[in-house]
Amino acid sequence: MAGGEERMFGLETASGGADRDEVFHRERPHLLAVAFRLLGSEADAQDIVQEAWRYLRADVDGVENLPAWLTTVVTRLCLDHLRRSREVPQEPADMPEPADPVGGPEEVALLAGDLSEAITILLDQLTPPQRVALILHDVFGTPFDEVAHVLETTPGSAKKLASRARARVRPASAADADPGAARHVVAAFLKAAQQGDIDGLVAVLHPEVTRTADPQALPPGAELRVRGARTVVDETRALRANARRARVVSINGRPGIAVMADRGPRLALVFRIAAGRIVHYDVVADPARIARLHITD
């Protein structure tokens, strides 16, 4: 890595000293969260993070900021993977220009907590650079100058890529249900989870409900995406202790659930509700993602 591979990732080495094994294992949940959100596949995300580990086994003793280096490596490996998987990619110029070329903070915050299954489907229609720019900036809060470094472009171009991507996924981020009705559904879900009420959970879950989660929210080895009411019910019962510490909150202006800790929310559940049932929810636990959410009582 001391030669061509470092140059491939656009990183300069300097004095280091952090134990690479310790840093990798500490950062692994975040790296997996980034790869999973970029690729939409847990298996592919696991492969990418493992490949990043192989790069780390080379001589990187001079890397100044190993966590940032690892994130850059993982993101560029994901970008290469996305490019290889596109048979007929759209060029950025084919995308419509949004009215706001940058995207207001409220819209960015909304997308940060609303990358549900519907939006993930739309993400597949974006070019790989657009997807990377949107996920890194809007979901993980990566500054545009760092996004530009990953994409090997300018900050202005990185902003434009994210803005065009935002314009494409904006329709899917619209509210699914009346806030009052949605809050009732979320409250019923939480009550049933706290009481271990199987029938109550089934009543508010769509039969084909999906759950995605950051690795930090799950026991080791748990799947980042599960589907089906029965699977979700079984998991919710197993994590009943978390439900007891949770409460219904507003997340970016929509009903959600937060598990609180001394310094603020530790977990947040962001819901997509249609026809009075939960069709998808995302368990946010990555600190960078939690920081992007506006959570109020």
C-alpha cells in the first residue's frame, strides 16, 4: 500500500501510531453502516469491509487519520462496485436540476432519517457518484470537501451531484400518512413491543414489513435487513429491554421512537406508514446518523 495503492485512494501518509487492529474493530460498525447504505446489500457490504481490512494489512503506519482513511477506502470500493453493477448508467446531465441547487437544511435532515425501502429503490436509479454524494453528505453528515475528495472532484461538483440525487428521491420522502394517525400507529407498535403483545404487533405491521438497521443497533451477527411481520415480531420480542426504555418522539417532524441515554438518543426508529400499517422502519444507531436527526418530544 505504501506506493500505488495509497495513491489510488488519494491519501498521503504522515506520522501514525494507533494500533490498526483496534482502530479497525472500533470503526467496523460505522464502515459496515456506510457500505450497507451505499450498496443496499448486507452481503456486499460485508465483502467491501473485509476487502478494506486487507488494504489495512499493508504498511499504513504513516496514515494520520486512520478512521477517515478507512471510510475513504470503503466508500471508493463501494463506488467501484456500483459502477461495475451498472449496465447502462445515466449521466449526471440527464438528471433534472432542482429549484434549490444545494438543498435546504430541513430537506437534508428529512432525507437523513428517511432512506426507507422506497427511497432505496430510487437510489438504484442514480449514478454511482450521485448515490455516494447523497448518502455521505445527507445521511452521514460528511462535509462536501471530503465528499469531493472521495469522488476526486470539486466541492461544487459534489454539491451538484447530491442536489440532483435529492431531487430524484424527493417524491419518495413525502409523508405517508396524517401525522396524528401515524403517531397512533407508532404508539401502538411501541406499547405492543413493551408488553410483548404479539397480536398487537401483528395488527400494526404490514405482512411484508421490512426492517433495516445500523450494525450498532443489533447483536453481533444479526441481519441488517429483515422482511416479514413474523420475523420482525420475533426480533422485537427479543429486544424487549430496549422497548422499555423507549418513547414516542418527533423525528424530523414525523412520529418515531427513540431509546434515550444520558447524553441523548442512543437509538431512533424512523417509520414509513401506509394505510394504517408500518411497511418499513429503520433503526438508526450510527452516531453520525443520529446527529443528523432532529428529535423532539
